[in-house]
Amino acid sequence: MADTHVLFVEDDDVIREATQLALERDGFVVTAVPDGLQGLESFRAQRPDIALLDVMVPGLDGVSLCRRIRDESTVPVIMLSARADSIDVVLGLEAGADDYVTKPFDGAVLMARIRAVLRRFGHAGAAGQAGDGPDEGMAGGVLRFGDLEVDTEGMEVRRGGVPVALTPTEMRLLLEFSAAPGTVLSRDRLLERVWDYGWGGDTRVVDVHVQRLRGKIGQDRIETVRGFGYKLRG
């Protein structure tokens, strides 16, 4: 992860300084700021590879900052929330965050989640493009599902011939569905395959991303199979 640039927005001085030191010991280049307005300014000036945003920061809260970042870039975003059951978690994911970590967090867990996100993005976050290729073994070409076209080589999606802009996480989620149309994929499988959670995780991450994906490719394209998961209509 050498030279990987992390933007860290956290208003608690102790947490900000300790986390910055831990990230730097692991080889990351870190810009740490105490409020959302400085975070937005730093993001625009430096274009980091990944952003860690605390939900409750002054100036511009983390959720609003995530929305502003997502309006301009597909760079990966991890939200930091003080409560796992907080509505802020869902709001952050709906705003475009790719993952979240609950505070107080273990340093090793945070590092693992950062690395998982960067692997998922194929380190394309630095360029802010959904440019990571399909998983090994996935057939290339253009797959068609009604008016939906998924180009697994060009990493492009069109609906009714109109390009659809997806974040890298949304693209990987769609690729999983496209590889097995009509097959029910459990939330746990999607967490493992898309979010690299070999140990399990919060299924709200999957649910919110499925809702975001539906909003872009059609609400009826992905079907909920109650008690089991989701499937792509062929």
C-alpha cells in the first residue's frame, strides 16, 4: 500500500492523531483534517485514493461530505460511525459510501477493511474510475438482460442504449448477479464476493447497495427472494 493516499476526516484530536500514526506506520500517506469543509477542500486539491469520513464532524457532516465526493468521483469511501445501529450508517451508505466501520474500532480491523476496499477497487480509486476488471473466470463480452446491457470487458453498462454510471462497488455487485442470472445469491455470499468479507459482516451494506443499483438499472431487474437473498431477472 506504499504511496496510497488516505484522506481522514475526524474531529476528535486523539482518534485523528492515533489513527494517522497507525496508518502511516502501515505505509499509507495520510492527510488528516478535523472538519468536513477542510475535508472537501483537501479532497479536491489532492484527489486521495480512499477517504475515511467520520459521520459527526463540524462544518460539513460526513454524510453530506460523502455526497459531495460522490458527485465528483468514484473514489472509495469508508464511513466511521459511533453506533452500529445508528441511522447514520444507512444514511452514509445511501449517500454513496462503500463500507463503514463502527467506533471505537480496532486498528487491525480498520486496516483490513481499507485493504479490502482497495483490493475491490483494483486500486482504481486513485483515478476515480470504475476501471477494475471482471473476476478471474468470468466470461467476457456483452451480457443482455431485457433492456440492460453489461459489458464485462469494457466495464460499461447501458440501459435502453443509454450509459449507466456505476461506482466500482455497484459494478462488482452487478457482475456477480450477471454471472448467475436467475440464481439466488445470499447476502453472505455477496459480502464475501463483493466486499471481501471472509468473516461475515453487516448485511445492511448489501441491502443498501442493491437499492442503489436498482435505482440505476431498474427497480424490477433485481428480485428480492425473502429469507434467501437476491437474484437478477434474466
